[in-house]
Amino acid sequence: MNFTEWLESVNGKYIEVAGSVNAKNQCVDCANDYIKRVLGLPFIEWTNAINFPQHAGDKYEFIWNTPEALPPEGALMIFDIGIAGHISVFIEGNLIKFRSMDENYPLGSRCHVVEHNYNKVDGWLVLKSGIINDMTDQEERILQVVSENKLTEGNVRELAGWIKDGTMDKKDKQIQTLQAKVLDLDSISADMLKRIETLEGSIKANNELVSSWQKKVLSANKQVEKLSKQYDDMWIEKNKFKNYYEKALDKSADKLSAIELLRLLIKKLFKK
């Protein structure tokens, strides 16, 4: 990745690539991201910004800030600010002021371009002559994946071991087997849906039949109630005639003959 591409990739973002989990999105994270992705060199970890020069290693040269010194593009600017200091990546400038890519400046801010003067600048780190990034595009892409996923050296070695002993191939086969099972389940699910739809149709038809029979039963019950009432009325009427006959018989048995008594009863019955 070239310098311009890197500037565009980090501008406006929080960068977290190395160091303590208790100190995230620091100015050193932005600097280390540049070191890894553009310079192709290892992170400079476990140090604050002001002490970067002491931990940088033999691939860097520290240039003290003087009125005549002008940093080159990509120089790591070291500021003597507070206890931990500050670090940024030089973009362009002159002997009076310059612009650099900064994170956590001011406190809590994302990566963005800041204009500085040299008042608090101790100096800057630059690569020594002959130190160049000779990484291939593929190596840079791998490095970017490692950086973006925050993979440790142990993670990378474990992945490499999986590839070497065939674990990755086994994982791929397991994934393929699982994918096939998922397809089978999808097919079974489609068949089950069809069966469910058929059962729902049968249930609906049965419900409609039950509803029809319930209506018929209700109608029959009403008819039975009606007939039962008619029967009760006839029974009451019968008893009335029986009582009337018995009373008439008691009063007239000694005075009227059987034929006269019958005539009297018929007359009473058909009087209405």
C-alpha cells in the first residue's frame, strides 16, 4: 500500500492495532498502522510515543528537530507533550508549520489531518537508507488481513499448522458435509410444508363437516323440544277429560244409565 492510499484508508476512522487493551485508539496505533501497512515493518509495541525512538530498532534513524531540518513524507513526528508524548505521520510542510495524520489529538479524536508548528517537536524517525518495503502485493494483503482481524503470532502459527497437517482440508470437508445436510433439511422442510398444507385442508374440511352436523343436531333438538311440549299438552288435556269423566260418573252413576252417561260425556266433549 502506498502512502496516499494509507492516508485515505485511515482518515476519519479509529485505528487499533497493537499495545495494551486498556489503551485503545491511541496516537501510537495510527503510527503502527502506517509502519505495518506502508513500511512493511513490525509494530513498535509496549512503549509510549515519547519513547518511540528508543524502541524503534536499527532500521530507523532519529533526526533531531533544528531550525534548518525539514521532515520527509512519512516521517514519524515525536512530540514532547505531557508524560506520554505524541506521535503523528508527516504529510507535508515547510520549516514553519506542517500537516500530519494524527489520532487521539485532541484527546479521543479519530485519525484526521492536523496542522502543527514545531514548538513541541523533539524530532522524527525516518527509515535508514536502503531500508525499503519489498513486500509483494499478496504479502501486503495477508498482512492487512492479520492487522484488521488483530491476529497474534500464535493465531497465524496455528492456522499455518492446520494448513500443513491437513486440518483445513478436513474443516472444508466438514463444511461441505454440513452444507449438504442443510440442503437435505431444506428439501425435507419443503416436503413437510406441503404435508402441513394438505393436513390443514383436511382439518378445514372436517371442521366444516362438524359445523354442518352441529347445526343439524341443534335443529333436531329444537324439533324434539317442540314435540315434547305438544306431548305434554296432550297429556294434560287427557287428564282433564279423565277427571271430568270420573267426577261426572260419581255424581250421576246412581241416576243415569250407562248410555245416558256416555251421551252426556260426548256432548261435553264436542260442545266447543
